[in-house]
Amino acid sequence: MIYQIYPRSFRDLNGDGIGDLAGITSELGHLAELGVDAVWLSPFYRSPQRDAGYDVSDYCDVDPLFGTLADFDAMMIRTQELGLRVIVDLVPNHCSDQHAAFQAALAAAPNSAERSMFIFRDGRGESGDLPPNNWESHFGGPAWTRTTDADGQPGQWYLHLFDSSQPDFDWDNPAVHAEFERVLRFWLDRGIAGFRVDVAHALVKAPGLPDWHGLANGNSSEGYPGEEAPMFGQPALHDIYRSWRLILAEYGPDRILCAEANVDPLPRLAHWVRPDEMHQAFNFPYLHAGLDLGPLRSVITESLESLDAVGAPSTWVLSNHDVVRHATRFGYDGHGPRDGDGIGTEDPQPDEELGRTRAAAATMFMLGLPGGAYLYQGEELGLPDGIDIPSALRQDPTFARTDGERLGRDGCRVPLPWRADQEHYGFGDGATPWLPQPESFARLSRDLQASSGTSHLALYRSMLALRRELDLGRGSLQWAEAWCTGSSLAYLNGNVLVVMNLNHEPLELPSGAILLRSSLDVQGNQRLLSPGQTAWLQIAAKPAE
Ligand code: GLC
Ligand code: CA
């Protein structure tokens, strides 16, 4: 099980209001106790922080905001003591406009070696004042920005699939390959266990950069362009990842590459994890299926079939730093918010308790599945999204680029509550945290939950311990049809029956020892599973269909 740390919001040890590497090191013991196998760190590299560190200006250094390379090494030593592996985020599609290579490209002439590291083009129209094609940025607005030449005249345009401060590299250029091979080795030499590869589907663009009339909005559940999108899923990507896999193999058999690849459909995603490519890919269709049981069941079946076919493990994920936390998404009856767009005080409000109850059920359903699971910091506390965030404090570029129409992803990035009675709930004891923490964090802080036998955290601990003990991650799945009604879903993993009840009525559980249920404080008839709950049962033989 891989636990995602979002460094800005994990723990602020030097009191400047922003999480840091020393803060991570100081709390890693809690993650080991929780039962985490590996941590994945979102970017902590040098960066102007225009996209919370996904705009990297130096790939081989730590941003002073987060500490130093020595802090990184100290963190590595602590993870080794605790038996935790470390995966770092690699951002190869684009860098920051402050990266030395992009600054050199701006200063150089069109068609120079410097410019060829990026995607510079002349504009369309008589005076070149129209962008080279019609592509849109994932964060809203055009995907091209025009430069100004040294003489003050308008110059060429450069491509940025994300913010204008994030120019895309040109992966047709071998010098870009060489640079990233150096970056891979730099971190592998420091002892990391692998990389989570940011927007792994976008590095290579179709020749000629043709116009595209589909949606380019990479952060919505309905908008992923299909096979034909010229900026996604191009065949040449696979050669890049094959070459990286060879580099990882030089460091031993246990280093991994995990793709953030928004490619549909699942059989196509499976191409990314063929034996000589990436080891894992995030399962966004699973995240987007949410609690829609029909789609959820199809996604699971299809994931296992497609990934089994290439010998790769399926992966499961419900929350990350780009989507509304699942404890909030599931707090709506009917359709909740669009995943990447956040919720504000003007929007319909979630029911926090309902959301947390269903989130526990959904996670318990997920953690019974065979394959790899990814958890996002704070979900073990059942944290909701931050909703009451004043506009002036919102930092996701999506907010500014859409004039506030899309609130963006700040809500799921609110700093963690560690200790109820300390300032800022123990996130840091200095400056105000970079995003405001909701008042409910007082009740949800880790210390309070750690001392309760029935808390969300207690449930996560039990789930992870049992998952490990029963080796569920390496099991297999068979649907248990008798409990798959319209609003309940059940499967067998070995002799463990996992049942999730989304009916409005309690569900009678079959005979068999109840190993765990998602509400630890359930009273009364133990054989009834209440609405919005999941149970794991050990059964002797296959139940009747
Ligand atoms: C990925 C990251 C997201 C970032 C984007 C651009 O989708 O998860 O946070 O904004 O890439 O790097
Ligand atoms: Ca700090």
C-alpha cells in the first residue's frame, strides 16, 4: 500500500506555514504504525510554486521552502529505519518557466538548440498573432503563450498544456531524454524506490501538432480525450518508459515506475504496464466510478482482466491531491461536485457524517481487492475538503485561469491536523497554515483518533493490518452474485467475502466470522449490515449463488 504525502500540507516543522521535509521525517513513525509499505512524495524540488511544485525549476535540488538535500537524506535514513520505501514524483512533461533551460530558450533565437528543448512555433495569421493551433490548457485558457523578442517585438509562441508558467518539453529532442536520464539516476543514487510519473500520457505530441476538437480538460471525469487526441497517448511514449525501466533495473529488481496516465479505456491503459514498461498505472476510471455500483463493478472486472492479461497488478485509488476528497464526494445524495473543481460556500453542501461513513465503506471495499492500493494523506482521518477558502487564498492556477469559475484543487490540499489542542491543530506552531483548516479538524485530529478504538484512523489501521495478514493484495476476485443486488456489491477474495451495502435497508449477512466492519461502533444485531457500510467476513466455502 502506497501512501501519498503532499509535502506542503503534511507537517510544518520550521513554522513558516508550509509543510517541509523535516516535518515529514518527524512524523514518519505514524505512517509506519498505520501499516504503510511505501510513501509517494509529491514534488519538493526547486520551484516558483506556481502549480504547487509541479512547475520545477531544478529537478536535482530541494526547494528551500521544503528544506535541503541534507533534509532529504535525513528523511531517507528515517524511512530505512522504519522499513518504508520512498517513491518521488517526476514531472517530465513540462518544467517551470524559471528553469535555466527555458530561460536560455527565451534568450535564444528561433530554431536554436536552446529553443528545441521546448515546443516553440510561429503563430498563425498574417502577423503570427494567432496561436499555432487550437489546443487548450488543462487549467483553462489557451495552451500557447506568445513570447516577446529582445527588441520588444512579439515573437514565437510556446506550448504549455498546463499553466503558462509550465512550458512543455519537446520529447522529440534526444537532449530532453538525456536530461531526464540524468534526473532519474540522481534520485536513484539517493536510494529512492521509484517514480510516480506526472502526466505520463502527454510527453509526446502528434507530428505537426494538429488541431483538436475534443475536450482538453484533463481534470474532469467526462473529458478525457480518446485515442485520437494529438497531445495524449502517442505510441512513441512507450519507448521512453522502456528505456527508463532499463535504468531502474540497473538499481535492482524492486524499483518501480507508476504512471499518472489518463488513458481510456482500460485495455489501452494496460499497454502502459506491459512487462518491459511501467510497473503500475493509476486507475482513474476506478476513482471516477465512485459509489455508482454498476460502473464500479465493470471497472473492477475490466481492470483485473486487462491488467492480468499483461501480468501487471491492478491499482485502486479514491483520493489524491487533484480531486475532492472522497469523504466529501460521498457526502452527496445523487451527483456531487466535479472531481477536479472543488466546492465553495456557494455550492450545495455535503453531509459530512454521511460522507465519512460512506468513505469508510468505500475504502474498506477497495482494500479487500487484489492489487495495489494508493491512499492520500488525511483520508485515514476521514478529512473533508476545505470549503470555506477565501478567494484571495486560493492558489490553484485553475482558479485564476478560469476567473473563479472552477475553484480548483485547494480544498483537498488543506494542511493536516495532528494534535487537537495545539496551534493550527499541530500542523506547525508558527505562521498560519497556507490554507485555512476547517473547524471540524479539532475533532478529527490524529492524536484524538489514535486514542479511540472506534475512530476512522482505528479502522484504517485494522483494515491495513488485516489486508497484510490475509495477503489480500495478492489474492484474486470472484463476484458473489447473491449479494450483488442493485445497491449492494460483494466479492470473494480467497475465503474473504467483502460486502458493501448501499441499500436504504440493512442487509442480512451470510454465516461466517465477521472479520471487520466499516463502523467499528456497531451495536445490536451483528448479522445485519447497516446502510452505507461494508463488512469483511471469513467464510468456509463458496456461498450459494
Ligand atoms: C498532474 C498533477 C497535478 C498537476 C499537473 C501538472 O496532473 O497531479 O497536480 O497540476 O499534473 O503538472
Ligand atoms: Ca515549513
